[in-house]
Amino acid sequence: MTPVTGADGGTARVGIRVDRDSCAGSGVCALFEPRYFDQSEEDGLALPRVREASPEALPALRAAASRCPAGAITLVAPDARESVAGDRAD
């Protein structure tokens, strides 16, 4: 795994974003990674439990993003404002 590097060259926290307009409400993210994702009781769509996670969480977050059937999960390095490689399901 390649560490996420911040704009200052240090290790950055990973931002977690869910595009609720794209989310299909399948619950796969919450099933596989309940530490980071939940589902809304109102509409069943995904909700991130936290806005950011440590770089050590990147493998689990990438797995959740790749399993998302709608490709609604994006992982970002907040200080770089760029998508983290391997964060979307193709």
C-alpha cells in the first residue's frame, strides 16, 4: 500500500465522501465496513460515520469503495484536494 501523502509531504488523513445522489442504498459499504459507514433510517442511503480516517484505514476504505455498486464513495486527501488512487469502483 502506498501511503497517502499530504501537500506538506507528511502523512495525511483520508477524507470520506458519499455522493448520496448516486448512492443506490445497497448497504454494501455498511455491511463490510460498519466502522466507517452506516445507512440512513429515513431513506436507506449510505452515511459516512466519520469525515476523515487515519491512513491505516485506507485498505478498508478502498475495499468499501470498490464494492459500492453505484461508485458513490470517494476517498480524498483533504489537504491535497485530490482523489486517492484506487478509490472508485470502475
